[in-house]
Amino acid sequence: MDSSDRKPRSSPTWPRPRWSARTRADRYTVVESTRAVAIASPTDGVSLVVGAYERHTEVAVARDGVYLFGTHGPSTAPADTAYFALAALQQAGAAGPDVDHLLVYGDDVTDQRLELVVEFVGVRRSPLDPFAHFGRRPSADPAELAAFGPVLGAALDAGL
């Protein structure tokens, strides 16, 4: 049997999430967190966005606000965080000196964890500001606000 004889496969039917019924949302989109934070990054130049969490690392690269590449890894060692960042830049066709913005978020953003990344890219790190796209600046610690990057980036990706 060749491929032309096969019936097309139907996509699986997924149950409608409970929150969907409560909010009367008729559709939703799943967005990987690395893509979402890249969308929430600045729209000028190359952004390297690092999510430093207690048990894993997330890295995304965007150019002019357009997602290029994202990855994540199970390690939290500073050398591995730098490795993930440089590998993501390479996959995106960029290098350390190309980075205009080094943005961070997560529950394990420390100088020790990000020291090598800062050294390689030559740019100071700053918290991701996902609220800039919405023209708002809540009065709270910027590091705490950066935690909303994945959610607000997903909302931007969905066109909300």
C-alpha cells in the first residue's frame, strides 16, 4: 500500500478545558514558553531571553521581536546555562556580540547563575518587561513582573 491509498488521519478530539467553559472561550492556543517570552521581548535588535528556574533553564532568541529559536535543558549549573544560551544563539544564526538585550526571568535569576552568559554576550542583564507591549508599567519589582513573560507573550501571540 503506498501513501496515496491511505485515508487521511483525523486529528484527535481533545476535551474542552473546564476554564474554557467558564470563560466562554471558544478557542485557545498552546504556545511554548520560549516562543512566548521571545514575543514579549523588545522589538529592536537581537534579544537573548534566559529563564533561570530552580530545576531547569529556558533560552529564547528573537530578532526585532520575531522568534528565531528556543530551547530548554534540565541543568541549572552556570556553565550549562551559558552553553544553552550560546547554542541557542548559534542555532538562530547569531553570536554573543550580536546580542543587544539580555533579558531574564524565573525563580533562580542570580549573578552566579548568569555570570558566564553576561561575560559571553557583553551586555548587562535586565528583567524581561512583558508589560511594555501593553503600554503599562505596574508598580512592582521588575523581577517579579518578569514572571508574567510567558503568559503575556502567549497572549500577544494569540492576538489578544
